[in-house]
Amino acid sequence: MIITENNTVAEVVTNNIKTADIFKKHGIDFCCGGGVSIKKACEKNNVVFSDLEKELLNVNNKVSIANNYDSWKLDFLVDHIENIHHKYVEENTSIVLQYAAKVAKVHGHHYVEVVRINDLFIEVANELTTHMKKEELILFPFIKQLIKAEEKGEKVNLPHFGTVNNPIAMMEDEHENAGDIFKEIKKLSNNFTPPEGACNTFKALYSKLEEFEQDLHQHIHLENNILFPKAVLLEKQNRQ
């Protein structure tokens, strides 16, 4: 779709629901007030059209690279998890919370499942916030200590949590809980399929929830299946 200043906000969002996040970021109403031209929306919200246009056109241009994560050095993998997946959660949680709250308020009387979806996402958002801080402040720094010790041929002092297995077991339990919550959200939302005639905020919510789940699955895979087993092995070697 060629985007011009004369297109309405609603037209662009209807053509590609992912653009809703761009409009949301700039404070432009794409739902009830989406009938106005992009030019008027930009003027009202002090947004430069050329900047907005660039973001809208790039919305689908996510670089997709088949990475061999298993071959990466552990400290690089830790940084990747923080910079990509933790950052994604931090940047997108508030967007989903706003969408979920609005849809629950406006449509919850007719589609009762969205009220439950709102509650579930609030729960998982709170859990992930605490979860990531524990990783960033406790587990990840210790893994990096193990890496540095291996490089220098040194031993690491026993941490206050005893062994890396303890925080890893806790993280894996929390991963499972987050996964279970998203399974319920997916079921309630009919595999993230909005109902016939749903408004753009409704569509944006389900699109964003699906994207969030995909990122979460990749995030958990990198930790459970690659980072954690290697960290356990590294600590075992360090203790010998």
C-alpha cells in the first residue's frame, strides 16, 4: 500500500494492523478517531509526516536471520537475551496493557473473554518484570563470572544461592507459568483471531498478543535449552 497524507489513519491500520503500534506511539487515535486523514492527525499531534511515513513503511521490514545460537559464546548469548528479548518485553508490555484494558472496558460486556485476557496479561506482565530483574541482577552476572573465571583458569567463590542450579530451577518454573498463561490467552482468543467486525484496537490487541507470545517462546527456548544447560556444565567444571 502506498501511504499518502490523504489516506485516513483507519485505512492504513485496516490494511496492516501492525501499523497500529506506530500510530499509538505517536499518540494518534487509530480506532474511534481513525477516520481523519494522516495529514490532520499529524498536525493535531505535532508529528512530522515524513518521519511517520518512514516508520509505517518499515513496519514489516524486520530482519530475519537464522542464527546458530548454540555456537555463540555464553556472554554474547546473555547480552543478546537482555538486549533483544528483555528489551522487547520492556518496550511492548505497556502497549499490550493499554490495548487489553481498552478492549476489556469497551467490549467486555459482549465478549467476556477479553476481560479474562486482560487479567491474565496483567498477571504475566508483572511476573515477567520481576523475573527479568532476577536474571539481570543475580543469575546473568554469575554466569558471566563463570565465563571470566574459565578464561583466566580461576575458581569462583560459592554464591549466596549455593549453586547455579537453584536460580535456574526458579527461572524454569516461572517460564512454565508464563507459558501456561499464554496458552490460556491463546485459547480464549481463538488463536488470536478477532471476532468478525472487530474494531482496530481489538485487532491490534490480538496481533500484539500473538507477537508477544512468539517472542516469549524464543526467549524461553534460548534460556531453557541453550543458556541454562551450558551454565550448569560451566559451573560443574569450575568446581572440579
